[in-house]
Amino acid sequence: MQAGGLAAAAWVQAQWPSVMAAAQRAHQALRSTQPPKFEVLTAEQAQEVTAIAARILPTDELPGATEAGVVYFIDHALKTFASDAVPLYQQGLVLVNQLTSEKYPGVPRFSAASSEQQDEILAALQKDQPKEKRPTRRNSYIQSSDFIQVIWVHTIWGFLVDPDGGGNRDFAGWKVIDRDPAHSFTPPFGFYDQGYPGWQPAAQETEKK
Amino acid sequence: MTQSKVAYKTSDEVDFVIVGSGAAGGVLAKELATNGFRVVVLEQGPYLTEADFTHNEIKVLQQHFLTNDPLRQPNTFRKTPDETAKKQPCLVYGRCVGGSSVHFTANYWRFHEIDFVERGKVGEIPGVGLADWPITYADLEPYYTKVEWEVGVSGLAGASPFDPPRSKPYPMPPLPVKDSGVIFERASRKLGYHPFPAPMAILSQPRPGRSACVNCGFCLGFGCEVGAKSSSLSSVIPLAEKTGRCEIRPNCYVHRIETDKNGRATGAVYFDSQRNSHLQKAKAVILSANGAETPRLLLLSANKSSPNGLANSSGLVGKYLMPNSGAIAYGVFEEQLNDYKGFAVSRIFHDFYELDTQKPAFYGGGGLDARFDITPIAFAMNGLPPGTPRWGKGFKKALHHNFTRTMEIFCHGTSLPVESNSFSLDPDLKDAWGLPALRMTFKDHPNDLKMMEWMQARAMEILDAAGAQAKWSPPVTEQQFAFHLLGTCRMGKDPKSSVIDPDHRTHDVPNLFLCDGSSLVTSGRGQPTMTIQALAYRAADRITALAKQGAIPG
């Protein structure tokens, strides 16, 4: 039983167009067939960022960071709220490419390495880094000087943020976590509340008071 | 942008200036304006409305869209007074019209009788400043009922055998049960507990201008886009403004309460958004700035005759901070719960509300709730079991399986009042306006940590009884971050051992009142906002009576 369900749904239909319109504009910008221009990253840097993000969230039978448009999210973040991380990206990408060539002579950059090699490189980079404070449950923002940690956070942001926040293209990230993109829901929500009879007092009430 | 129909000049001596528009400030504004008084509410944050709210997790949770900004408003933290505090974010509160009621979980438990008389019942506890309230549950009961009916609380009266007496049922039925609630209810009944529908300040039925909850799933931490969450913004502030006597003035950062040579408050001094300073004159001042900013403002208002801070002759302003204790247990189940749908909590139990001080030997008590309040980004960061890969196919597989199958059992409990636990002014660090930053000094009383470990073990038993495929619980550790800001200007009859009297008037300044989390004498069992609002309704009655008797010298 959901009290007020119908009335609530009607209210949403009446009141939400403006909210939905804004969200849809954001989605359409990302669906545009013309390749978006990068604002901060060079084409070469964007290629490496794409490759790193694709190892954090690879593409398999479900979409990965590439399908979610994570690189566009990161580029826009570097232009706006994460602009202080631009030097970290520039230096970090150089470092990652250097490490690639050292480890695998003849491979000029990270994006040219095989998936297995890429995983080895990222594992080595993570091992080298001092253990920084893990993000807390309610605050994933960390001021990190560790490039791999920062790109990890940004990749997750770009993958899972509501598209209103400029990532998660076509809800690719939410397909992976199996989250329905709808803005409202009615019960039953899942497996366990199906057929729930409504709250009843316990059969054998033991009076404790 | 203000929505108010009236705009006062700062030189107009209004009847009341209220600092803060949250759970308490909103109620006081509505009540006092309705009673015929001219009211200005000064809010440090912006005036956002439903149309401004968003599901953008980065903007809301990472960029502090609705809350205090640790970059412009830095804090320092230390465990004990003999340490030098270090700069670190240590608290969160709402910084917008509606305050923390905009982003809260909306658990609306009443306090029980015991919370007001615990000191008398358990006696003295070494190292603890436990005190009885000067008012009882019976004094507050009519106001709890008023909160439920006026702001809108969903629930089922009589469903918990541990509930205190009530004069009226809830105004609307409980919200729908979530899968976490069904799992919790069945398993905890198996173990002999008494789960019941959680009372929530979220509408299960529509009200004028407000939708019933649409179960969008972005609740805790977010502002409600349909007005279903019963924040001050959605409930009482529109009523306050409708009177035509109340102005809500946003973007006003109050940093001083001005007094005259007779020691009477004359108004509140604030920076506007351009950092120009103004004095809003008023016959009386009410601080509802929250349990951190209210004591800070008193300390910032020190003057020649009150060198230790305004209204601080007791020396207790800022002390006895109680953030409540907490612990979590996580469970993953075979089938999909889809618990991301809906508000946070649908089932709770109060079997541990009043624990036996002999067995299991804890003071205070608590309640357990079943919930899932972790939005997608936060889930990827911290919602997976320890040891899960953090990148690659293993990471992705875990995200795919667990997001829809995870639930939490949250244990909430008492914080005992310890005098050295406090908010004070940092001697070195300044905020972006050049004012001394808030310094938090806090170390959990060992009783509270042991109680949380005990309660967390019960939560793990429930997950076992429920047949969870996997379960884990982060260790209970000393807290260094506060969500609930309670007890820092406590109420009492004796001016030596309290800051405000039972009418919320400061003992020292006859036209200065305090009403918010700082007024609480004990911390209850973890859900303070219902009690803060009941106190605000009662305070409005008391203040109105005093004003009408001519007993507030301006």
C-alpha cells in the first residue's frame, strides 16, 4: 500500500517539467553526434585519460568508462571545479607514459600497451604511492597529490554521477550498478517486499514494559 | 533572493531577530509571526527552493551545495584540551534556508520519559556531567504532537511497546516498507525484538503545495525536489512568510550580538553577501544557529563586561557537546532489494532504548534502524565489502551485484555529556571573513564506545538471522566528526550549571534566547531533530507569554 501514490504521481507530472528539461538538455549535449571538443586536455592527453579510465572501469558485456563518456566529464571538471588538478594530470600522464616505456621497451605510451600490461603499470603505480587517507563514507572528496588516486575518484564521479552533473552518459554507469534511472518509484521495490501483507503486531507479544 | 512579502530596514527595531532558519529557527519564526510579532530571520546560507535541488551527487555532497564549506569555514579538532588542535573538517550542518532540515534523514523519534530524568535514575557517573532536564516528557508531549501535525510526520501510533504516551495518533500513515525494512522486521522478530514502522518527517500523503514522497532515492544529504521531506523550508517557513510579518533574509552571516550598557541585547551584526556589516536592531534576539554556531556566536560576542563570551557566566557555553554515538553493520543478500528506491529508513526497533546499567552494564541506550542511504558515487567509494578490488573487472562485477543487494543496520545511541567535549574559538585559525574558526574538542566516553560495539554485535546477529550472504561491520572508533550538534548551551534552573532557563532565556541577558540543539541537556538515543522542534514550539509559547506580560526588557 502506498498512501498518496496517485496524487504524488500527478503532482510530479505537473511540477517537474523544468527539472526534467534541465536534465534532458545535459543528456542531449552528450548524445550529440559531433565529437565534443576538449577544453583542457590535448587529444593525446585525452587518449591516455581514456585508456586509464577504461582500466578502472573496463568495458565488457556492460558499458565501461569509455561508454559513459568519462573523459569528457574529466575534461570539463578540469576546466571548472577541478582546475587545480590540471598540473597533476599533466605531470601524471607524463609519468605514466615514462613508466610504460621503462617497463615495456618499445611501447611509447600507456594507451599503446596491452590490457594486461596496462593493469601491471597501474598496479605498480598504486604500490609506489604512499597510503593516503581513504575517502570517508559521506565525503569522497580528498585533496590528494597522488595522480592515480585523483583519476580514480574522477573516473567514478564521471561514471556514476546523475547526468545532471555532466557524466554517466546514457546512464551507462547506472546500468552497471543496476539502478533504474527513473525519478520516482512505487512499491514493490525489490524481491523481499513482494507480497508483504502490511505491518502487523507480533503474534506473541511479550510485554516488556 | 528572499521570498518574503515584507522587508524591514536594519534600523527598524523589530520584535525579534532570529539567527538561523533551520529546524528551530523556522518554527520560532512561524509561531512568533503568527502571534503578531515582527520577525527578521537572518540565515547565513542562500535561499534555495525545490527547483534548485538536484540529484547531482558531486555538487551536493562534494561541493557542499547545501552545507557549510570547509574551505571558507575551516575547523580545527583535538581530542583533549591539553592538545593543540589541528585543522580538519569536523562537522557538517545545513547552510541554506531550512538549515539541516533540508538535507537530514528525517528520522523523527520522540525522546522517551527516561531521557529527561536519567541522572536521577542512574545517579552520578564519574567524569560525566549528566543532569536532569528542568522539564519532563509530559511538558513536551503536546509539542511533539504539534510537530507531527504541523510539519508532517508519517508513522503508526502504538506500534512500538516501548513508545512513550501520546495524546494523538500520527497525522498520516507510515511510508511504504522498503526491502531492508522487510528483512529487518522478519529477522529481528525471530530474535524476539519489536520492530515497527519508522516515524519519518516525510509525507506519505500530499499536503497543500507539497507532494507525498515519490521514492526518488536521493534523500539523505539532498534537498527534496517535491517538498515531501518536512524541512522547515517546505513546512513552516512558507507559513511564517504568509503572515506578512516575517522576513527571511538569506546570505547574512551573523558574527556578533550587540549589547547596550545595561547588558541588554540590541540586535545582531552580520556581513551581507558583499561583506558589508549591518546591525539589525531588535527588541529581543533568539539564536537558533545550531549547536556549534550558537555557542561560537556567544563567544564571538565577548565584551568588557562579559570577557568570556556573552551569556557565559557559568563558563559552560560550548561545553558538554554530545554528537550521539553510532555504528553500522552491512549485509548483502541473494536477491535484489533495490533499496536505493525511496527514503532512507522504513523499520526500526527500540528494545535497547533503556539498557540495564547492571546488565549489559551500559548507561543510556539506543535504537536500530534498517536502511540504505548510500548514493551511487558514495557506494562505489565505500559501499563494497573490505577486500573487494577497487578497479578492473572485479570492481565492476562487485558494483553490479552489490548495489541492489546491500542494506545497512544503523545503530544509534547516547553520548554522555563530558564537560571537556566542546566547541570553542580556535586561537589561531580564521575563517574567510577573518573570524576565529570553530575548534572541536572531543573524545567519546568509553561507555558509549562499548555500548556501540555491543549494539553492532546485535546488528550482526540480525543479519545472520536474516540469511545475509555476506556481512561486515567497520570497527567502532572514537569519533572525529559531528553530525548532531547537541548540548552546548544546556538548559537548567541553576545559572551556575546551565546557560538557559526553562523558557530558553539566557540566565545572563534577559532579552536573549537560545533554542536549537545546544539547548538539549541529554542526547537521547540518536535522533534529535524532533525534540529540537518540540522545544522550539514550546519556546515560542513561553516567549510569547513573556512578551505579552511585558517581561522581556528590550
